[in-house]
Amino acid sequence: MDKRQLLASLPSVDEILKSPKGLEWQQSFPRRCVLRAIRETLEQRRQAIRRGDGKGLSIAELWPDIQARAEELSSFSLQPLINATGIVIHTNLGRSVLPEEVLDQVKRIACGYSNLEYDLGKGRRGKRYAHVQEVLNEITGAEASLIVNNNAAAVLVCLSALAAGQEVIVSRGELVEIGGSFRIPDVMAASGTLLREVGTTNKTHLRDYEGAITAETALLLKVHQSNYRIIGFTGEVGIEEMSALGRKHSLPVMFDLGSGCLIDLKPYGVQREPTVQEVVRAGVDLVTFSGDKLLGGPQGGVITGKRELIERIARHPLMRALRVDKLTLAAFEATLMYYLDEEKAKEQLPTLKMLLQHPEELEGRAQRIASAVRGALGVSSEAIASLQVREDFSQSGGGALPEVEFKTYVAAVKPLRLSVNRLEERLRRGRPPVIARIQDDLLLLDARTVRDHEIVTLVEAVRAALAA
Ligand SMILES: *Cc1c(COP(=O)(O)O)cnc(C)c1O
């Protein structure tokens, strides 16, 4: 057959719809998904014929593709997956993992009416932020607090409210970029403030800040270096000194803390980040940090500090554009409640729990994964893949603690019948997807971020990917 005849021999959309398979699909998938799947599959075949490949033209030969596409079109695009990268605060994989109890509270609030902006005591309109103010002030020791959409929004609204049209002094060592669009100079430009950079990349002194203060200065800004470190001959001005300088010149001092740790992690062998409480105690007037980095809560940006400044920020028109919804507020309040008891926070907030796991616990889980995969592969296991448990290092992610490598254990898979890249791809495209890292021609499954209840699913995914 020539190409024209081949094209003409393709079944029509209607014929496929009326075939037994077509009728069956219309029972299981929305009709529009079935229609689109048929049209797209037919179009692909037409293109293949034009390229000179004329195979598979009957309904029987077409249906597996149509069905797969209809399934894809009618299922959620946003889906859970298994994070085997070991990176706990993985921005691309959804950052924080919330405890079930937090979601129970979100559900109670989302599925009905609530006192979101209603003061039950006074019987009139109340403040949406009141629900998290108390607990935030209690935990951080600050006078007042607000929550906005994320930390980027927090920085933007603080700068806009306190320094638009004026100068903000920042060290050259802190003009950071955090993943693409958040760059301090750009955020400052967007807020209408003028960046007055001082010092050098590696060293900034108190006298650099002081020398730059003029009548135009509105704010002194400190930014956490987050995802990078300057090492060697370095120097930065501490938060106490900077706060004192601000007081001397009656200028507010703001610290974009990025991750915002509420618990001192030093006793866990993790290099010390200043906690939010320490920054507040040092006299910094305003602190901003993320809700879904080390805090382990929902996406959000916390602004905490002096009451007078917080009130000025709360009145800024951007607040309305950046405000959080009731789901976020419910999740925030429920997450923050854990911090009223630090032990509870460390044991029950998945982010902290995963970061603070003991090496023995990680080794045990990696062993279980490796032996379960061997078991699942059966007698021919040794011909399909070799599995080993080894020590490795994982990173916290989320711009938090970049210099700290957490000792971990991985199940290292060496596939013998397919390339490691192919294995990685199969796992990534599976259901549920499994995201792992490749190193030295091995696929590493890091026990740190694999939850115990996911092991069975993970093992089946690895088995299927190796055996396919
Ligand atoms: C992560 C980070 C931000 C951005 O926070 P989001 O909550 O992702 O908007 C801003 N500043 C610093 C220093 C950060 O580490």
C-alpha cells in the first residue's frame, strides 16, 4: 500500500468510539478525554505514515496507545512521588512534608465555615492574622507577626512598606540569588527601594555600613547567604552589632533569614544557624523566613518583629495581594503548635524528623530496601542487578545548611541488563514516580527521605523497572 492508501485505511474517530473498546472507555473516562486520546493517537499514526512507517493501523493495534493516553488525560497531573534523593527540603519535590494531624485541621477549616475574620468575643469583624500571631509571638519572642504568601513576598512587602523611594544598605557578600527569580537586587528594584551596596564580596565591616548612612537611608538589611558560603578570608557584621548601629541612627534593621530555624540544631552535630529566637533577641527589628523550609510547615512567609513596624507593613496595599488563604493559615497554626513543645516538633514534624535521624536508623532502612529488592527479583536477582548498602552524604536542601553534609545510608543499585540512566528514567516515569540520584554509574536510593510506609511501593517500583 502507498501512503495515501495507508492513510485512508485508518479507522475514523467514530468507528473507534463505537467499537467495544471505545464504549468501554466511555464508561471509565470522561468522554472528552477519550475523544482527545483517539484524535491524538490517530494524528501520531498519520505522521508516522507520512514518515514512511505504516505499521499498526487497525483498532486492535491502536487501542493500547489510546487507552494509555486517556488514562493520562483523566488523571491528576500533580501527584505524590517517592523522594529517594535524600534532600529533605527539596523545592522541586514540594519542600516540606506535613503531618497528617495538620491536614486534619486544614480539612476541618476548609470543609466548612470558620472564624477566619470574625472575632467571636466581640461578635464583629476580626483579623485573619490573629490566629497565628499569638503562637508566633510566643515561640519567637517577638512583639508582633504576620504571614504572607512566601518569604519572597515577606521581603517584598517589608521593603515596599518601610523603604520605598529611599535607600536600603546591604553587604556585597549578601546580594544573593535563591533559585532563579528571587534575587535581592531585583526584589529591591521591584519594591521601589534603592540598593546601596557596601563592603566587598568577602568582607564587610561595621564602618562600611556606618559610612553609607545618609538622610536617604531607610533600612539596614541583612540577608542569609542560604545556598552558598564564602570561605577563607571573610568577615561579616554580626546581628548584635548591626542592631546597635541601627538603634544609634534610629534605623530599622531587617534580617531575611531564609530558612528560619526555630530549634537550635547544634546538639545534633549540625552546624549552627542562628535561630529566629536568637535573631529577635539580638535586637533585629524585623525577621522574615519561609514556612516550608526548616520550619516544616506549609508554603508561607513569616514576618516577625517590632509591633510598630509590623503595623506599618500590615497597612500596606500589597498585603491584600500577598495574603494567605484559610487553608494555609490553618496549616500554619497547626504546624506552629508543635513548637510549643520542642521535643514534639522534633519527633513529629517530618522535616525535622528526617533531618535528625540517627545513622543506625538510616542504615537499617537502607538494608531493608536492598534486601527487599533482592528478594523481589527472586532467584535470578544476581543476573539483573547488584545491590549494596553504603555510607553517603545527603544535603538538607531549601537553601538551609548548605555546608552541612548529613551522614546517610543509601541502597546502591547497579543494573546489569540496562543502563543506569535508563533505570533512573523508568523509575521517574513510573506510577508512583521515584526520584533517585545517579553517582558513579550507580542508582542511589537514599534512606533519609524514604518513609517507612513507602518501602513496599519503592521496592515494587525498582523491581518492575529492573525487570521490564
Ligand atoms: C528561600 C529564601 C527566600 C525565598 O523564600 P520562599 O519562601 O521560597 O519565597 C528568600 N530569602 C532567602 C535568604 C531564602 O533562603
